[in-house]
Amino acid sequence: MKLHYCKTPLGNFGDDLNTWLWPTLLGKSFFDTHEDSLFLGVGTILNQKLPKSPEKIVLGTGTGYQRPPKVDGNFSIYSVRGPLTAQALNIPLRKSIGDSAYLCLTTDRFKKLFALKKKYRVSVIPHHQTATTIDWETIGMVGELHFIDPRKDFFRVFEDIAQSEYVLTESLHGAIFADALRTAWQPFRMGHRFNMFKWRDWLESIHVEVPAFQKYPILCSEKLSLTRRTKHVIERACGNTLRYDRLSQKPIRTNSAHELEKFAKQLEKQALTKQCYLSKDITLQNILSGLIDCVESIRAQYGNELRSSA
């Protein structure tokens, strides 16, 4: 069994979590059988780039990047992130239980985070790719915000979220783990990597309606080469024509210090004036219960095969 997840060069806590969560819940030996099979857990990785032939075991995964895969006999789908993923895959809506990252709540190490005292009034979590192009350390100091770097070790990120009173997040898993830790959260969007489909998929799964996402101007603190600026100008023109945010949000120049300061103050104002969100306790309990049932079903099926091959 091969653990299939998105690997990013600089790290992304929501994806990197897979390397700890599944061996913890299923046991390291779970991955010793079915050499060619793939296990898909936390992430937005259900797409047509998946290989067709091996068996694919899916637990709480989402779609949203590229076209969804065609589900055939090689898929064993126990659950998916939300109803939009279920609809895209043409599978029963009852399988749209919730994001499998919530299963962290069943581990002893994660449970200890609830005992941590609050240290930060407001924390901000950008998308992992937005984090590489904007000076978030300066934004944090100017706006009196605690910057949580999504590229750091996942338990370091969890601790920071647990110690925050409120979280502003462009990262979807920033919101999911804030929700799991019962830390109130608010979403915002700015980077060209922002994906509204996966947010809507998750929000529908937790029965939370966000009227509108706070959207901020395009910022980029790094220096852009002439070639890259030219490429982004063309992409933005195409994106505006096609109404495709992923292209129209490409940065074309370096931000000024004034723009960075203005953005920091806007984030701080959002935290003070906009509504915060949390799923209901009963909703979270139902999601967790459904995901635990899926884990038990997988453990029963593949655990039996592990015992028979021992």
C-alpha cells in the first residue's frame, strides 16, 4: 500500500499530516500489503492524474484541482470531503462525510492541545504558496497579528492554532483545524492559488454558510523578473476575459511598504468587525463518528488480510 498525498518542496502542514496520521490510526503494517494500491486521505487529490490500474482506497479526500477522476472498479471509496466532491464523482451523497483531517481528534497527541493556554489574540494563516511570496512577518508586526507559517511542522501549526483566540485563514486546512480545535475562524482570499470549490465543498459538509469571503488586493513582496511579469500580464488578461480567478490574480509587480502596511491594518480590522465561524458541536461529532466508522471498516477488511499473510 502506498500513501498518496501532495508533496510540496517547502512543506504544507495539511498535506504533510498524512505521514503521521494514517500510520498512527491504521498501523505501520497497514502499508506493508497490496504493494501497488494507493491510499488517499487528507488533501484535494482526486483528479484525472491518478493512475488507472491500481486499487485506490479513498477516505475523506476531496476534488477541486484539475478534472475529477472517472470512478470505476479500481476505486474503494469509503468517504469524501463533502457533497460537491460526491457530485463530481457521481457517488452517493451519504459518502460525503467530511474532511478526514478531523480524525486527528481521535489521537492522544492532538487531544493534549486543548489544554494549551491562549497566547495570541488573532493569528493569520495564508495559503502555503501565498506564504512564499509575501512578507508575512512584517504584516504580523504591523497589524499585531500572529503569523502561522503553513510550511512549518504540522504540530507546530496545531499548537499555534490552539493558542489563538481567533484565526484569519486563507488556508482551507487552517480553517479545518481551527474548527477541530474549537478556535473561531474567518476566511479571506487573495492569492491566485485560492480554490473556492474545495472551500464550498467543506463548508457544505459542516453546514456553515459564509455570505462572502473577504477579498484583498494582489500583493507580492518578491522581485519579479521581466519574463515572469510579462507572463503574468498575459495570464491576467486571459483570466479577466475568461472570468477565471486563478489567472486574473497573478501578481505583476512588487508591493510597496505602504501597501503591505495597509493590508496588515485591513486584516486586523476584519478580525475585529467580521463574523467568526465554528461548526456546531453535534455536526463535528457526527462527522467524526462517520469517519471513525470508515477507519474501522478499512481496518477490518485490510487487517484481516494482514493477519492472513502473517
